[in-house]
Amino acid sequence: MEEGEPVSEPAFDITPEAVEVASLALTIPEAAKALTISDDISLRIGNELLLSIKDIRKQIADTFDPLAKKAHDAHKAILEQKKKAEAPLIEAEGIVKPAISRYMAEVERKRREVEDRIRKEMEREAQERALAAAIEAEEAGAPEEEVQAIVEAPVFIPQPVAPPAPKLEGVSIRKVVKFEVTDLRALVKAIAAGQVPVEAVEPSTTVIRAQAQSLRGALRWPGVRVWEEDSVAAGRR
């Protein structure tokens, strides 16, 4: 943002005080770019600039945080009302969906039973036809090998088709694959053994950060490197 450029209007209502406070920050980046810290004098100038930044950020926080909290509270209240409005529908959906799923599973089970019964009947009829053909060949004086070949010849059974399941309008049923980790130690051991890719887990940065901040350089966890960097903090006494 260029020096003197007005603060753009946000897409929500904001107080004139907030616009004014935001304008205080406009010239700071240019001052920072123009500063070269090469001696004690320029160091003090940089120190004062850093403290000014701290002061302005506090003013911005004091001005915007209440607005953000008000917007957050309103957003939270709206979401809560939405949740309450949807609750009866979610309850009903949780009743109807499993009922449909159970019925369709039962329909599919019965359909497969019908197909299996038809297939067995077709196989029985095919075997009877083959046996009749073998008897007829034997009675006609065919050699035993030919008769045996007729009995043992593979028979093509077309895929039986049972009545299809009822169609649902606007509703689909699909298989959803789910999983759970039942033994984290076993999973980690499998990763260490190369049986499972390491991407199957993610390190807990919260746990590692807490241990690193507590133990610092004394933390000796395999695969974890801990180091320190200087961080400049500003604040007026």
C-alpha cells in the first residue's frame, strides 16, 4: 500500500475510528525500508520505530478486536440458530437413511437368492440334458469315450437376471469405506518396518513443540531436530 493511499472500505460496516487507526500504519513500511541499521544512532532509530509499531498494533488491536468479537458472536449465534433449525431434519434423516439402507440390502439379498436359485435350476436342467444326450448316444452305439465326453463336457450357463431393485428418485446408495486405527503402536511398528508408508501418520506438532520448549536442547527424539533462534520483541517499559 503506497504512502497516503486511503484505507479501502471493507465489505462490512466499520467505525470511523477503525479507519483512522488503520491509517496510522500506512507510512510505517516506507520508514522501515529507508532504515539501515549500521551504528548506535540508527539502532536507536530502529528501536524507536519498532516501539512505534508495537504502539500502533496495540491501538489497532484495541479498536478492531471488539469489532471482531461482536462479529464473531453474531456469527456464532447465527450458526447456533441454524443448527437448531436443522436438528429435527438431521434426526429424521438419521432415521430414514438407515431404514432405506436396510430395506435395499434386504432387497439385494433376496435378488441374489433368486439369481442363485435360477442358476441352480439351469445347471440341473443342463445336466439332465447332457445325461439324456449321453444315454441317447450310448443307446445308438457310441463308444464309451464319446459318451463320457458328453457327460463331462462344460455347459455354458447364461447369467440369470432377477428383477432389479426399485429405483430411488434423487437418492443414491453407495458403498462408503470407513476405517479406524485400533492399535497405533502396531501401525508405527509397521511403518518402521517399511510395511506401511510413513504418510499414514502425521507428527503431533503440539506435543513435539511442548517438549522442545520444555527440554530445549536436551530433547533427543529420533527424527526431531531442536534449535534456537533470536526473536526480537518490542515493548515500552
